[in-house]
Amino acid sequence: MKGRNDLSSKSETEKYSLKYHIVPPKGLLNDPNGLIQYKGIYHVFFQWNQHDTVHKNKSWGHVTSKDLIHWDYHEAALMPDEWYDKDGVYSGSAVSFEDKLYLFYTGNVRGAEGKRESYQCLAVSEDGFTFEKKGPLFNHPRGYTGHVRDPKVWQDGVGTWWMVLGAQKEDLSGDTILYQSTNLLDWEFKGSFVEEKLSLGYMWECPDVLRFTEKDVFIFSPQGLETKGKEFQNIYQTGYLTGKLTSNGTFAPDKKAFKELDRGFEFYAPQSFTDVSGRVISFGWAGVMYPEVEAAVPTRKDGWLHALSVPREVTYVDGALKQQPVIELEQLRQPNPTVINDAAQQTIELPSLQNELLIDWENTPKDFCLHIRKGVTMQYHHGNNRFVVSRTNWLTKEREEREVKIEKGLKNIRLLLESSLIELFINDGEEVFTLRYFIEEESRQLVISTGDEIENRTISLYELSV
């Protein structure tokens, strides 16, 4: 095994390098896969093109950790080297059963004329590092195109195994389908996972099911949603429905609309797992972009592209789904933070390009503005409770923004800041923004403003170091 400092991606100038996010050793990274805590070790797999920064030749990259902070990089766990996965080892999940690690994934195959075939496959390991492929598990379901992928597997309270798959029906509408098993090897098709028909795009990717005492949550990434006001502005979206898992394995959604999980520019294909302490922990891909924007990302010149989000603990309490950085990340905080009390405006020089900013208000501020390194702006407008994040697009050089309404008013924000990646958590994680940004100049200036009014607030700025 090699440590992060030996293998992690670096930019020539270091100004875009990421220090505490998982990045590819080289090449392109996308969806997180196979998340699990197995034999005391956290395993994170990810889609990985080892040879180029384009979406081809996907294998499963592999990193491990004992503390969710320090990551060891390993050789690819699964390679596209069999007839059923020769054009890509696509996304999937992991479970532990009878002391073995089971990886479920989609094998992607392209025919001579480019026709897509997909196979839902299994690989098994006794140590978590060497895997024996078992091949496809069942035939392709009738009534669906070749776009069936991303198996997520879990076991219910009575020992039954369930699998959901992102799918596209032959009428080109999105769906998630359900399978049932007693032994992880033999699977029975059970039809659509969601009990009612939903019109949400032409393909549902990366389904995930989170179970809480108050609600069950179905997370998925539909492609083909039309923009709705300020919502659904990205090329593809990730969001969720709340409801309840039924005894027959299907999902009965509440009468609530599909809600975006992350309001930023780049967040997609998250996957969760439950660790031994009972926490639901999730990673997402910080990278889904329009192709021309992706092609212009500066780190491609250094031979690497994209990153995963930090690990987030997901909870559902008092009717709200929340995402927060796992508590282990607080160990990255260096001692003696900069603490700032009441002031109408403050200008802070960041101690490095890896920082954490905490702001707590005693009362909802009238207005609030945060300028980050002369490139990213975050504004709260008290009059209509809108929170707006804007940046300069590195391809078009134009300003672009995302926003959300903060129904209960702004109470606190937590900002994880890297040289080219930001994760913002609002009101204890009730709303989240993830975004990439690329600043040409070496500015480390942070400007915090509330206009002419002085408000009771506390600002803490930590330098972060792995």
C-alpha cells in the first residue's frame, strides 16, 4: 500500500491540488462505489479511468482508511477484463456476508455497432483487496433498454437481501427496478421499486436507500429533468424522495416533490453505507459537468480530473434531511483558530488554501455576503430568505449562480474550503452546496460583510492540515 503523498494527484503549481479530498492518483475519477466498513477498515472504491481524463476504460479505483481522514491508495480492485465488463466496470455497491466482501457492479459492453449491453455482476473477496469475479447474476429484464446499472444491495431486518438498479424503460422513461434474494447469488425480479409512476427524466442513475426511524429516504440521480425556476440547473441532478419501505420491498413515497440533495454546481451519484457505530455516511462525486466545461478543467493539464466529496453523516430528524461532515474531519483543524466577533465587515487573509470557516448568528442576519478569493460569492437576502452562490465559469469566464430558499432563516454556515473545491453546509446541513472553482491569481482574501449593521455573530476560521 502507498500513502496519499505518494500517489495523490498534484498540480504543477499546487494551486489546484486537493489535500483532504479523495482524488485519482492519475486519470479521471467519477462515481463513488462499494462503500463499506469491512473488518475495521473503511473501503471506498470509485470509477476510474487510469489512462486518460475522459469517460472510457472504467475500472474500480480503491482507497482505504481507518479514520476517514488518512487514505491509503491501492491498485485497481476490478478491471474491465472479462467479456461481460470489457467496456467498463461500472458503478455498484458492497456488502459483508459470512466474513466475505461482496462487490456488486454493472459490466458495460458495447457491440460492434455501438449497441449497449449491461450485466449485473458479482465479485467476492476474503481480505478486501483481492477479488474473484463470479460473472453476471441474472438475465437482462424485459421491457428495459440497455441502460440498467448501478446495483445497490442491502439486507432487511428478517434477513432478506434486496437490490435496486437504475433503469430506463423501453418508452425511454426513467425507473428503478427491484430484485430479491436469500443468498446473494440467486435473484428474483420484482418490478418497479417505486409504487407510483413518476415522470422524472429519461434515466435514473445510482439509486440508494437510506433507512431512518422517522422516514426512509430514496436517493437517485435522474437524467433529463427540465429546469424548474431556480431548480435543476445542472446537466444532471441528484435528489431524494421521503417515504416508507414496504414489506414487499417497494418504496411508497410521501406526497412531496423530488428535492435536490445538493444545491451546488457539481454533485452527483452519491452512495451511502452504515458503519459499525450506526452512522449513515455518504460520499458523492464532485464533478458532473457539461462536456465542454469538463474539457476545460485546468487539472487535466496535470493528468487528473475530479474528486469525491468529504464523507458526510446523513441524518433525518424532525422532518429534515441533514448532511454534515463526519466528526473525524474536526481532527484536521489546527490549533489557535482565528476568532472574530461583531463587525459590519471583516477582511481575513486565509492562512492556507485548506480551511474551515464557521459562522453562527444569534439572530437571522438582515443580509450577508461572503467573498472568497475574489472568485466565489455567497449571499443571503433576508427579504426573501434566498441564499445565492455564484462563481466565474472557467470556460466561458461568465458569472453563474445557484440558489435556494432558506425557509427558517439563516442560522449558521460551515464552509470546507480547498484550493479548487468548496463544500458549504447551511443550518446544520439542511442545505448544502458543492462546487469546483479555479482562481488564476494567488488571492487568499476572505471578505465577510453585513452592510452597515453590526450583528451578534461568531466567526471561527481554522486552517486544515492532513
